[in-house]
Amino acid sequence: MERAAVLAKSGIVDAPDIQLRSVSRGEADWTDQIPLSHGWRTNLALAEKAMIVRALRVAAGNKSRAAEILAVHRRLVYEKMREYEINENQRKAKIGLFLRSRGDGGQKRCDVGKLLRQR
């Protein structure tokens, strides 16, 4: 409550100030948080990259162990690391950049963090 009082925009603490999560009749699923406006491929790429970075972090950089954690072949981990430009320094950092398809068949760099903030 202290935090809400400090961060409240007006003198009154309201529900958005204390960041309450609404509970629906069914349990809310994490997939409800996925922004549909980004499209299938972008969301899939975000999830793939996040999972690989997280598995590498848990495996302390050991790619074979990361592949075991994800239940995929080690070669796929290497391919995805190359595709999403995950290097040894990036796995310690935030998700970073990835290539996003354009409508004309080309690709452009896309900042994942920026996409997530736009939700």
C-alpha cells in the first residue's frame, strides 16, 4: 500500500495504482498475455528466443544441457542461436534483437523489448 500511495497519480489510491490482477471465472492463462497484434511469427520468434536464452542461462552456457532442458536436439539450439543472433554475451543480457519478416519478403531488425513494451 505504501508503494501505491507513493506512485498514485492523484491523491486517491485506485485499483490501477495497486496493480490488481482481475481473476476471471476460469483461471487466467499466460497465453492471454500474448499480444495478438504482433502476429503468429513474431510471437513464436519471441517465445523461441526467450526459451533458448533462459535454457542457456539455467545451463550456465552449456548448449548440450540447454538442449536437454528444452528436449530438442543440440543442433537446433545452435541453429536458433544463429537465427536470433544469440551470442555468449547476449544470453546473460535481455532478449535483444531478432530478424522480423517484412511483407515484401525481406527482413528487418526488430527490438524485442520495444515490441513487448508496446503491448
